[in-house]
Amino acid sequence: MTRAFSPGGVPTSDVATYYRRRAVGEVGLILSEGTVVERPASAGNKAYPHFYGTEALAGWKTVIDGVHEAGGCMGPQLWHVGVVPPGGADPLPQDLFEGPSGLLGTGEEVGRTMTEEDIADTVSAFAKSAGEAKKLGFDTLEIHGAHGYLIDQFFWAQTNRRQDKYGGQTLADRSRFGAEVVRAVRNSIGDDFVVILRLSQWKIGAFDSQLAASPAELEAWLTPLSEAGVDIFHCSQRRFWEAEFDGSDLNFAGWTKKVTGKPTITVGSVGLSGEFIAALRQGEGSEPAPLTELQRRLERGDFDLVAVGRALISDPDWVKKEHEGRTSELRGYSKESLAALS
């Protein structure tokens, strides 16, 4: 989850210590916060880490070496924010932001429409960062295609109104850009390196959005991405226990596994009371919650891995405590947890 403690895009020694601490705490696989590829305004915030450039990559080398020394495994999450609302204490010029049609989900035009040359350069930037991840010794990588950021903006009809081959009336048509990114990443790293793709139906500011309204539409969306080279789908939803479609209690990860046959990761308010958007946006605290329902779904085979966000921000030993049955020692989450790397 985004921490924004990398001034100028360079991960510091504090960032390396932060991730190493989670490896010591027995997290099986660490996926980094969003780390951006080499494009103008791909970050949207000057403290988001880069995954390009000599200094930033040296910082990530320190991170992965520390995680490995502690016995952990890790992958960077490769990201481009696309068109985002202006904001922050030191915002980037808004005319640098790029997207499929220069639009926010509200229809407001606050960025510029990417040319086909921009698209090709962005695809190459993802592939280049993927190659660097493998060179640095990371164990896997994740492509961020969720939550209304760039790749997701191509999926979403609200933000993709293009009339060329990167647009289209159907979700399958609008998957072309995402599939090209995955394919280029796969070509950069070869067949022996696991590629994870993070997806969501919901968007920041459009929490009830549903790209695929049925299992058939979900299959049409995901098949081109699967064929392009995705090994694992990371299926983000606000509450992991909620059914994705009527007539079944399968969640987003459960349905994705069913229609693609690929392993999936579930995520969404895991291990804590309270829904995570409220916790992040309104600052509401959350207390530890039992994992009974999560365990039931995991044992049923709905998904293969579980991602944990807020609980691991506030408690680097969350996994170890759960594993050892020390649930009385679990820490809750509060907005103060975001104020520092702990």
C-alpha cells in the first residue's frame, strides 16, 4: 500500500528497513507499494518511489537484499497513476498527466489524451522496469491494473472514449492496452518469472463500479490478459466476503479463478474490523477480527493466496502472531499508522 516515503522517488534506508521488518515477521510474499515506471507524471506525487534510474534502483537493491537476508520473498508493484485529480502539497503540473482520453471518472478533463506513440512508450517503460526487477533479484513482480489508475482507465468506459484500437464498446476491446503491457513484460523477463496482475471492479471515487456485470463478461475481460502471460490474478475488492455476482457466494477472486483457471489472490479488509476505505479516508480505526470466514473460503479452494494491507502497516508481526495463535497481541489500525514507517 502506498506509503510515499521515497523523496525524489528514491527508496531510503528507512524504506528498506520497513520491508525487511515484514520479512522477519514471516510474511510469505511481500508485494511493494506502487512504484512507478518511467513516464512523465506516472507518480503523481514526488515521494512515490520510482522503479527506474540508477539511484532509485540502487535503493530497491538494498530493499530486496534485506528482505532476502531475513528469509523473505518480494516483488515490486509496477504502476502508472494515469489521470488523477490535482492535489497534494507539491503537485505536479496537471497537463503532464496522461490517460486514454484525459478524463477522470466524473467526465472531467484534467489530463491529456495519450497518442499511440505515448502508449507504445508506456508499454516499453513497464517492460523495462520488469527487466530491472529480475536483474535486481526480485522473486516476482506485480502490474497495477486496478483502482482507476492508468491500465484500469483503459478498461473503464467512463475514462476510455477512444475510437482507435485501444478503445471500443466492449470490455474485451478495451483490454488491449493491458494485454500489451502484460505481453511486453512477459517478453522482457522470460517464462521463468511469475507475473501478477492486480485488478478491481471498484475505482477510487466510484466504489460501486462494476466493469464486468456477469461471469461471461468477466471471462471476456480476463481471457486476453491471461493469454498475454498473467500467472496470478490479484483480485481487489473492498470486502473479501462479499459475493461478486448473484446466485453464488464466490467473491471476485473466486470467480476469477473459476473463469481463467489461474491462481488468484483475494484481498479486502482482511484481519480487521471496519471497511478499509472508511479507515483510510475518514480515519476510522479498526480492531483485529477473526479469520474464520477467510479460512473457510481458502480451504474450499476459492483462491490460493491472501493479501493483507492495513493490518501489516500497523503490525509488522501480524502474520507471525496469527500463526502462533497470539491473537491477543494483535494491534489495531489507526490513521496514525500512516504517519511513519514502522
